[in-house]
Amino acid sequence: MLQRNPMKKGKTKLTRHDAERLFEGLPAGNVKTSSRPENPFEAGAFDVVERVDVESKLWKDNLISIPMAIELPAGYESISRMRESMVKAWRVKWVREGKSEVVTEFPEGWTAVRPKSGPIELRDASGVVRALYGWAEDAELRILPRYQLESQTNSSSGLGSLLVRDRMNGQILERSSIWSAQTGTNHPDWTRLSVWLKAHYPQHHDPLRYWEDCERNILG
């Protein structure tokens, strides 16, 4: 004779009314129904992100305003010719021209240092001063060469001497042993050191030559 299995006991099933009582007092939310899932990439989702990204690209630390006027070194017949050479040797980009200055994009790491006194110093990524310019509207950009014949003064005696310096690393390549009351081009050793500099670096007057970055960019 078959015996009837007793019904298994289970958890009490909640009615809809019981379930609603569990959430009494909570604010009702607006339920939005749709026949298809919402698109998480709908228009406007990335507007803010894209705007921030664009704005960050508009400003760069290596954007520097320099004078429109340039002190022309020997061998450069015009400012336009000089600017063409600057683009090639320094890899600069002319961004925006004003009345007396031009906003220029320099290679990464270049800066303009404004001392308390004296001209503004345009420095490359290694901190070497590559050019100078003044504060006035009619200021000119003076680009400095790598090799330079410099005067030095003895603070004790007041006498002057001369030396040839490699401005890229600060090394003194040649110097005069004469300390004289005559300084600059009047110094007794000025002619000798000028001849030495020209013999070793024939294009030393060109401020865009001999620098490692300039030579690399010009040849490249």
C-alpha cells in the first residue's frame, strides 16, 4: 500500500503586501522604463572630459614670448632669414605674433628667466643661457654663441684679462696671462685670442652653430 509523502516544510512565502511593508518610509524613486537598454555612451557623456583634455593642450610651459626684433649676427642679412634658421636649428614654432613680440613654442625644458635686474635670460633644457632680451617694447633678441671671447676683472687690482670660454659646459679653452688696465678690444692679447678662436672655430660668430642640438637638428 502506497503511503502518501508528507509535504516538506519550507519558508513562509511573503505576499506583495508584506514586501511593501518592508520598505515603508523610504522615498519613492522614479522608475524609468524603456523597451531597450540605455546607451552609456550617449551624446554628452564625454563632453567634460574632452573639454579638459583640449584645454590642457592649449597651454604649454615652453610657450615663451620673445621680441619680434632680433639683433642680427654676422652673415644674416634679414630677420626673416634669421627666423628661418632658428626654426631649423632650435626647432621652434611661431604660435602667435603681436605688435612687438611673438609667442614661440620652444623645445621641452626651455624657459625664460626674469632676474630682478638685467635682461631676461632664455635658457635651454640644461640651464645654459642661449639668448638675452630686454623688457621694453623695442627690445631685441640677442642670440649668444657657444664659444665666446670674454673679459674678466681682478676684483683686488681692478686689472682686466681675457679668456675663451665654451659656454655649453663652462670650460675655459684659452686665456691670457696678461692683466692690464686696458680691457676689452684694447687688451694686449685681444688680437691673439681672436685669431686663436677663429682658427679653432671658424663659424663662432654664428650663434646657431656648434651647439650640439643645433648641429643635430641642422644635419637631421
